[in-house]
Amino acid sequence: MIKLDKKISAFVKLGEYLRREKVDSKLYSLIVETENNNRWFTFKNSLHALKVWGNTLRKENILKWIHKYKLVNKKIKKVGIIMAGNIPIVGFHDLMCVLFTNHNAIVKTSSSDPYLIPFLYNKLVEFESGLAERVIFKNKIDFIDAIIATGNSITIKNINEKFQFCPSILRGPRNSIAILDGKETEEELKLLSNDIFEYFGFGCRSISKIYVPIYYDFSPLKKILKEKTESTRLIEYVNNFRKNKAINEIIKNKFHIAGKLILTEDKNIHAEISTVNYEYYPNMDWVSKKIKSNRKNIQCIVRRTNRDNFIKFGEAQKPNLWTYADNIDTVDFLSSL
């Protein structure tokens, strides 16, 4: 069984590799291939996701993450991982958890993102040969001891039925929200625009709903969002924007246009691509009740302060290693098998 310090070293080296100013030819070609396979995964977005991981995989972060766990598991299990494909490399954290808990992974990557995670794993093996043959990538998963899966409601329902006798972490769709008070600075609104628009809003940590005080002045936010989205040329996104704009006009919704983004008055937390919902609030007690009633549908909450489990503007798409999707500790789950 590979020693912990060697695993840490391999992931630290991977972080250093991803932080290089210039990507090498092999990774460059895979990023291009990823975009050709799925036009939503633009070269810029895939590169951004890789750089985020590069900054995450630092020795101090890894040590802070694993220090509370007793990673001495000797019961090696086969853990299936069915990865989502909403944003690039979104399943890598699950794979990392399996490797650090000394299990083997049977991985089904998303058809939207089939190249980058196998490449990252092969890089880890290059840095530490003891990680070889710990991960198998397959198109179909069966004969496993546990399952970790992320997907839409129908996918999760089917997986739950197929693997009903396996220990599991099953993650369905979630969205994220922001709470504004009207006192945000221009810099804070620019950071919020990243939380909204990175990966075109596909991530479960992408802000799809904002709560604003009564009589909120949308002008500063619209200005920032226009600057952020105006230059977007991806035809798939532009078509979504035009369609949703037309629908809002037909049904006479209250909405604002901010570049190529629509701000729609809507009570729902989930919003269509190219749209962010907003709702007025009378006071914070009202917001707290709204959050409590929708907690199972919310991934993260962004606000000016980082108190009370709120995330600061600009940090929504940069989760720490110890930030677990749906607040389910994956390492604890894997250690219990």
C-alpha cells in the first residue's frame, strides 16, 4: 500500500505541473479535443478549471484537508464513481478522495468531459508509480462495493435503483444563491459576476438566484454584468439568451437585460442558462426562512461577509479540498466502508 507522504508528493507535483505558465503540447491538445467534443467546455473554461486545481493542490492545502482523518484503511474496496459533466474536471475531487482512502476506483467519466481526468490520473502515476492500476476508466460500472454519483434527478433515480444495495453518495441537482444589500462595491460586483457567469452558469456552485432589498438599484450590477457577458460569442449560449429573452417578453415577466444575461423576477432558485432569477426581500429574517425551506436545493450561499457559512464574492467556483458537495464528507464515507 502506497505511503501517505508519497501520495501527497504526487498530488503536489500535479499542482506544480498545472500551475506552469504554459501548458505542454499534450495537455494543450486535450483541451482542444475537449472543446471539439463539447463546445460549452471552451478552451478558456477548461484551462481555468485546471488552473484552479493547480492552485488547490498545494502541500499546505492537502495537509490541512487530511489532518483530521485516520487514513489507515486496509479493507480495499472497489468504488464506482459516475462523474457529472456540467463543468470541466468536476469529478476529480471524488477520485482524489478514493485514492487517499486507499480504495480502488472504477470511473465512468461524463461523455461531455472524457479526456482531462484520465490525463490527470496518468500524470499522477507518472509522478508516483505506486498509484498505477488503482483506477480503471469504463463506460459501464458494475460489480462494485460502493458508489459515488452525481447527475440530474432522472440519472440519480436510475443509479439508486441499480445500486440500491451498495453504500452510496448520490448527488442530485443543486443551485447557489447570492444575498445583496445594495452596498456592494464595484469590485465586489465584479467578483459576483464571476460567480454567476463562469462556466456559463452550469455549475452547481454557479449563482442562479440573487436576493435583493426592496427598492434595490440594479444599475451598478447590470453595468458589471454587461461588461462580463457582452463579448460572449458561443452560439449555443447566444441561442439560449435569445430564446429566454423572447419567452420573458411573451409572458410579460419583469426582467432586466444586462449584456447577454437576463435578470428575471422569479421565486425559483433554479434558472435557465443565460438567466439569473432575483427576488426582493423585506429583511434578513425573511431570507433566512427562505434559505431554510430550500436548503436541500442550495449548494452554497454568497454574501459580502463570510460569516454563518456564507462565501465571499468571487469564491463560489473555488471550493477548498475540505469543501464537500452537498455537505457530505466523502472521506468519512469512504473510510467507513
